[in-house]
Amino acid sequence: MTKSALQIARAAYQPKLPKALTGAVVAKEGEPTQSVADQEDIKKLFPNTYGMPLIQFVEGEAKEFAPMNVGVILSGGQAPGGHNVISGLFDGIKKLNPANKLYGFILGPGGLVDHNYMELTADIIDEYRNTGGFDIIGSGRTKLEKEEQFEKGYEILKELGIKALVIIGGDDSNTNACVLAEYYAAKNYGVQVIGCPKTIDGDLKNDMIETSFGFDTACKTYSEVIGNIERDCNSARKYWHFIKLMGRSASHIALECALQTQPNICIISEEVEAKNMSLDDIVTYIAQVVADRAAAGNNFGTVLIPEGLIEFIPAMKRLIAELNDFLAANGEEFNSIKRSKQREYIISKLSEENAAIYASLPEGVARQLSLDRDPHGNVQVSLIETEKLLSEMVATKLAAWKEEGKFVGKFAAQHHFFGYEGRCAAPSNFDADYCYSLGYTASMLIANGKTGYMSSVRNTTAPAAEWIAGGVPITMMMNMERRHGEMKPVIQKALVKLDGAPFKAFAAVRDTWAKETAYVYPGPIQYFGPTEVCDQPTKTLQYEQAK
């Protein structure tokens, strides 16, 4: 590949490791663990991997390890730093024994089932150090759930002499890793399975997993562009910018970007749900800030919106549920009705409360709710242009207020959605170091015979040398949830805590940001320069770990 000047310079960067991992290590075991909820159910499902102790690596005596082969899978959506997890894993197993080999399964878990793989040699690994993306072996969203998949996977693992498999993914992928670890342990197949915590959404975290990798880089990438937009906004002084950000299940990205850039408004989905806010409540809140700023002569501003907001509005959630059920049962009849009459048809068939909400929606959004459905017949919430929905409804409300003399300014909107821009960015120094440490830690978990563990690196607001490396049993993070009509064990998603330090810090200053133009312009990610500029963790981590 043709390399940019930055790529060439970044290839020489040597990620920092926790001091405990720089020499020989030994696994120090903590107390036995239990799942976050539904202990009896989880224990029954995972008899071989439940209740295992927490692991911390400390300096130990050097010893010899027999040669072994290891497999690696990238699963789910891309996140900056995946290549460094693989680099850290590669360097770790080579340090244990230079004869060790690493095999990558192509295009995600499907590569394991379909026996599609390649050996990852030093030449290949060196091409991808400190780079963004998952293109070294590609990723995929195949779920490892069925016994036949586990057996097909075992065939190729046995054929290649693979003793351990590392699955790099989010909560669903790591749930699958745990199920696979349990299955291979129950069968005495002698294959260890280790997980690594990945997701830019930031919703895979707990006491032992302080942050998922990629969140730092993605938020810094989005914050740079938000800062650029704010500066343009403050220069032109004539537009309100509505910016939708990735994060369907949680608002961590929106909150982190708000803390970095200080926009006039940032909506947090979890707060909307907790306060039982309606769509009109949100629109009124935004419109009031617009009107107040207009009264002070400021007809411009910036609004941050999480991608999954619609699903957190209780009334909208009820509307979507009724729509899903109704259209699943009456799809043919609905499709036979003339397009221009479909809106009236749906309004006539919904309950009174939901019919009123549906009727209040702009035409385009109403159509998205009723037409664009996934293969299961459900609304594809991520396709709803929430930023346009809100700005249209704000414009309608402001026009009404203008007639009543409550609004004296002008309102013109611009719309943006930042998603894919952040998923494959070159990892920040934090993510480059963190990911390399996660991969290296995974190699040490393998060397110590562990399975059903997730690689854990903590104390991440301290310098990298002081980070604490170890492992956490994946069962410890699990609870039972209803998925596709049946109860399944899954890793509990971490939502924004309204009593947590990051949200409290935001809530304390948002009224000031709404009135004043208090924008912060973070600029691009810095890879070279003073440590306070180049190595800083996210604001979220800084608030959460403030001593």
C-alpha cells in the first residue's frame, strides 16, 4: 500500500506497556466472582466458567513455554486500535516462545466456521502497527451460537493445532466468546477462549473494564469536527447545527464530545427516559434555548444528539412497539394502500395516544417509521434522521411562537451525522497503548491456562507504566435479557449513569453553555509532542477516576 507521511512516522511508534508486563509475569488470583445479576441462571448455563477469580499480573520468575498456535478474530463494527490488539498479542506470544504462530480468521467469526484463515507473520503485522481499521483480516457479524458452528470451528482449530482463540469484539461478541469457552471446556477440547473489549460506543465497561477500546479515538475524531463546526458557527453567526452522533444503545459518545467541545445543547438519551420526556418536551427545550439566544442577538448554535434517542423517549418507544406489532400482522393490507393514503390509514388504526404522536411527526419521519423495516419487521431506528426531525419540529414551534410574539430571531438549520468517520481513524496514543496492552495481556492469560476471561487493563488515567493488567471472567459481567422472544445470557450494557461524575459535571454547566458561546476547539488528534497534549485520556475517564 502507498503510505502517507503520518503512517510512515506512526509505524515507528512503540506502544507503552504496564510495567508488570515488561518482564516475566505470574497470575495473582483474587476472590471468586459472580454475575452482576441472575446468578443461579448464569451459573447453570456456565458450570465450567462461572465463579472464576479475578486475575492480576505481577512480576514473576521467567519460565519456558512449549510452542503453541493461537487464533484471532475481529468481530462486529470497526474501532480504532484493533490492529494494535493483534500486534500486542503477536509480540506477547512470540516473547513466550519464538516458535509460536498466530492465525487470523478472515471476515470475523464466519472465518472460523468456514475455515477461512491466514497466518499472521511478522512482515504482515509490521505493516499494520498503530494503524486504524480492521483490514488486516477484516471483520464480520456472524454470531457464534449453534453447536454445529462450535464443532466446525473446532475442526479447523484442531487441524491448525490452535490452543487458544482470542475474540476481539463488543458485548455480543464477548458473550459469544464466553459461550464458546464454556462449550470447549465442557467437551474437554483443550481450546482456551479469551475476549478483548471493543466498541466505540463506550457501553462495554464496568469496574474491571474501565473503557472499551476505540472510544477515545472516535470521540477525539468527532470532537475535532464538532469544534470546527462550532468555530464556523461562531464565525458565520447564522446557523443552528444539529449533529447526530453514533451511539444507539447509550449516550457515552454524545456526553464525551459535549465535555470536550461545550456545545449549546447536548441531549442525553438516558436522562430523557428517566424523566419520561416526550418528543415535544425535547423540542420545547431546544426551541427555548434558541429563543433565549436569539433574544441576546445570537441566531446560531450547536446541538448534539445521540443516534438512539428515539428509542429512549418512552412515548416513542410505545408508538414503535405498536407499529411493529400492527405492521407485522397487517403488512399486506398496508402495502396495498395508495402511498398518499398510508399515513391516514395508520393513524386510523393506532391507539389514541400513539395516533396523536404519529400525526405530529413530519411526513418524512412518519414514512421512515412505517416503511423502512429490518428483516425481523422492526423499525430501523438508526435510519431515522433524528437531527432533521428535531430541527423541523423546532422550526414549526418557533414559527408559532413568532406569531405569538415569543420569538424575535431567525432560525436556519444545518444537519450532520458523524459515525463512520470515527470508526477507523488512526488510534490516538491512548488507544495505541491501551490496545497493545490488551493484546499483550491476552497472551499472558493464554500462557497461564485461562479461558472464559476478558483481557483487562485498569488505572488508565495514570501513565501507561502504572496501568494494572489482568483478566476478568466474562460470566461476571452477565445477566439474563429477553432477545427475540427468549431469555438469553448477555453482557450487561453500560448506560450513562445520571448519578455518575461525567454526567454531573456536564449538568452543572449546560445552562451556562446554552446561554453563552463557550465553545472549545480541540483540534486534531496529536501523536507527537508534549504528553499533556498527546496522551490524555477521555474526559469521561478523568471524571470517573478523579481521586
